[in-house]
Amino acid sequence: MGSLIVIVVLVLAVIAIAQLTRLYELSNALRGKREEDISLANNKMNAWLWVMFGIFFYGMFIWLVCAYGDKMLPVSASKHGVEVDDLLNFNFILITLIFFITHTVLFYFTFKYYGRQDRKALFYPHNNKLEFIWTIIPTCVLAVVIIYGLKTWNDITDDAPKDSIVIELYSRQFDWAARYAGEDNELGKASFNFLSNTNALGIITEASYTQKVAEVEAEIKATEEKIKNEVMSDVNEEAAIVHLRRLKAQLLRIKSFKSEKGDLNLGLDDKVVKAEFHIPVGKDIKFLMRSQDVIHSAFMPHFRAQMNTVPGMSTTFHFTPTITTDSMRTILGDPGFNYILLCNKICGAAHYNMQMTIVVDSEADYKKWLAGQKTFGESFTVEAPKEEGATPAAAPSTQDSTNAIAATNIK
């Protein structure tokens, strides 16, 4: 009811304003006054009103900066983040300076040159000196901004130190997982071809290889039997043939990992965690990022770090955290504060749910926490083989394919 009353009041207000405007036009017509006739008094009043608006405009800008300046992100919690903040502040100062200069000139000219009957506008089509000034100055300013920005970008995207801690961030609709390299500080191989209910990240080991080969071969056999023995429509038969072709191609891709040089069991000592992951303060962290489905973006605002995760390829970023979670809570006076990993791409209906807590520990606490997490070899279980002739299981859903690992790693 209240909403209806508000709507009615607004409609009546619009009608009243329209009627008052109409009355004003009729009164001008009765007095023989044309709408385009503007008096000197009106021009002068508008000039002063513009000056008053300029003062109000500046005042509101200054008030907003003072009132909401502390609502921005807190101090950077990474080394390179300090450089990013310096670059951003430099741009803010530059933009603010230009803002005040250009608008002051705008307000001044509007006031000084308001319309008078004894004044005629000067036709001034071209001035080489002015053209030179407003071309060269912006060019020099932009050159400084670009060079400064490129230098900062190069500083924060240089090669990670060899002793960096390696962590993989794995994204999919609509959650994150973090995978830690084992004692060898080298992540095991992984591929979407190996995804299963108990292998949410597609980590390749001898056990997961054997299981996946058996699973795909069983599905190929079942599909061949179906095509051979069942009566199907042409459309269904063609779909089954296409499915069989894809299964055989997948089997070839899976077997290619066996033929490649390298130890398939590198991933046995990797550790996969959900919901939150820990990193040590003062140690460089190298992130390798993958996506299972669409483009996501790993955004860690408190560390001033962001990198897209792209299906079919691995992206990387590294930084050194400088403030522990407990220290940042003390700085902010907020005992409930947590660093956070977000998805900064609108990746679907549940995009808002893609969050993961980041905990920055002392090195001793980090090692203690990591030692308490199960390795992939300990958590991976071989699924029971399907009965011959049984219908192959559908591909695991996003939620189902994460539960097995999540349950064994979250304490």
C-alpha cells in the first residue's frame, strides 16, 4: 500500500510540474514575451548561480574524499602491492589536479563572459600556438603515466624466485580449490581428461591413470554394444557414433600421458584444499592458475593481485605477503577480518559464491597447518568398477566432483 501511495504522489507531482510549465508559457505569450528572449538580469543571475554551483561542487568533492577515503582497501599486504598503490595514488593526484584546473577555468569563463547585448562573440577559428600547447602537454603527461605504469608492471610480473612456494588455484563454476606442491616443490601433472568423483582437479598418477583408462574403455565397450545390438532412430544412432568417436579420442589423449617422459606419480604428494588456504608471511608465492569451464579471474584485493584463469592453459602470478592475518586484524581493529580470494569475472548465476579465505601465517604456523593436510595419494580412492553392461555414469557435477577431496582436507 505504501508503495502505491508513493507512486501516486510522484505521478501527481509530475503532472503538477507539467501544468505549471504550461501556465508559465501561457503567461509569457499573453505578455508578448518570446521564450528565446533572455534578459541581462537573467544572464547575470545564471552566471552567479554557476559560480555558486562551482563552490558547492568543489565542496562536495572534498567532503566525499574526507568522508569516504578511509572506506577504500587497507594498506597493501604484499611487497608489489605498495608499488601498485603508489602508481594508483600518482594517477589520483594527477587526475584531481587536472580536475580542479579545468573546472576552475570552466566556471571562470562562464561567469566572466555571460551574454550582454553590447558584446559580440569573437570568431577565432585557429591558433597554432594553442594547438601546440594542448597537444604537447597531454602527450607528455600521458607518456609519464604510461612509462611509470609499464615500469611498475614489469617489476611485479618478473620471474618468480626459484625458491618460491608453488600453489595452484583451480577455478570452476562456482568454487575454488588450492593445490600445494609436495616436498619436491613441483606440482604433478593434471588434465581435464582425468576428472572424476574422487579426482576433482584431474591430477595424474599411476592410480588415476589406470582407473581412467579402465573407465573410458568400459564406456567404449558399452557404447559399441549399444550401437550393435539396440534398435535406434537415425538421429540417436548418429549421436551414439559421435559419442564413441569422442571416447576413443579421449582414450588416446589419456594414453599419451603414459608415453610422455616424466614421473606420473609427482602428484601423489600434492595437497588439495577447499574453503581456505594458507600462505607464509615473507615468502614468495608462485600461483599457477587453471580453469575447468569458463574464464574466471583470481582476484586477491588485499595483495593487489589479479590474474585470469583460462580454460586450456595455465596462467601465473607471484607475490610476497608482508602482513599476517592477525597483524592486519590489529591494524584495522577488526577481529573478524580475513583476506579473501574472489572471482572478478561474471562467470554465471552463482558467480557471487566464488570466494575462498586466505590466511597469512607465520612460517612456523604455515608449516604446521600444511603438515596436517592429507596428500592426494592419501585421499584418492579408486572407484569400484562398473558391472559389465551397466549404463556408463554421467559426468560428475561440479558439486559432486569436489566433495570427495573437500571432505578429506577441510578440518
